[in-house]
Amino acid sequence: MSVLVAVFHSRASVVLILCALLGAACGGPSDGASVSVGGGHDAGDDPDDMAMDGPNPGCDMVELDGDFVVEHEKNFTARYRIGERSTKTIMLFGGEPVEDDDVLSNAYILGLDKEDALMLAELFPDFYLCSSPGGDAAADHIFPYDLVPANCEVYEKLVNALTRFRINRAAGGDRTSLRIEGAPLELVSVIDDASGVDVTDQVTEQHFHLVTEVEQLTGESVLEFGTTD
């Protein structure tokens, strides 16, 4: 696969996923294969320490360089400008790890921010169910995130959380939520390592987000949104 084809690998469009949102919320067969991520860093490692012992399957080499993040793929290097750091609590409606070579980000999620979930719950307490009239209102607030984990430990936590989300959804159980520390990222450049050519202008619009720490939460009751497992 050429670098250009791999870089611009197309995932399912947000529009199509949102159209299927209510059906997915009803539960059904688990989608996606199980993921092996190999050994992560020790729990005591500093999330901002970007030096890695070695690549894990699906985990890209990422460096923090002042106000920038550098992501090393197999055949290209992407550089992002870091936005304002924050902590977000997100109720998941979709998401998958991204293990392909030469694809920007290591995972993507579709989620509802805590503030929007609480607002919707006041109007439609069961808005997250396919039978709820609040489903359309919820879809208007779902946001896509293309996640760039700061290190392999964070990546492993994301994979575990997304696996739990699929299991819970298939069983009709609790809806997984995430508390994410990080910052939005603005893509600055994508360089083909072999030729040195900048191919940034060919990248489709995505919402990149640096993740320096992630915690899996439950969301069984929106009124108790954010309770820990």
C-alpha cells in the first residue's frame, strides 16, 4: 500500500454512523475483532514522558515537542499543534481502535459530552435508547474524536475501554463512558518520510485529540453519570 493510500484511509463517515446510532444503541452482535496490544508501560510512568520502550501492536511512536505533538507512522511523520488542555467526560456511542499502518490517530470514538448528556437526560431520561424520542436530539450532540494516545499505556486503556463498550452494548448492559485528559490537536503537517513531500493538503478533515490519560467509567444511569466501575 502506498503512503498516500494509507494516510487517507477512510473510516465509516460520521453521518452513516449517526444514522445507525439508534439501532446500535439497542444492542446486537459485537462488532470488530478482539485486539492484542502487547505490554504497556508501568502504571507509575509519567503520561507526559514520551520516550517509549518499543512499539506495541497498533500503538504509534508519539513525542511531545513543546507546544507540538509528533506522531511517527511507518512511512510518514505527522505534526500537530496542541490546543488548550482540558479534561472531558464522554458517554460512548461508538468507537474502535485503528491498527492499520500509516493512518493518523490510533483510535476513534463517537461520544456525548457529560454536559450534553445531563441536559438531554432532563428532557428524555432514556435518550440513549433506540426507542426513545430523545434519540434524534442526542444524535445532534454526538461528536467524533480521532484519538492520538500519548503513549502505549494510554493506548492500552483505550482499547480495554472500547472492548468493554462493545461487550456492554451487545449484552444490552451499561453504556461505557470515558474521562479523558488531553487537548485538541490542529494538524500542521504530514510528511512522507521517503520523499520529504508534504501531503497535508490531501488529508480529509478530522477532529484530532491528544490523550495523556484515560479512565473508564460507567454510565448506567445518566443521573449518576461518571460513577466509577
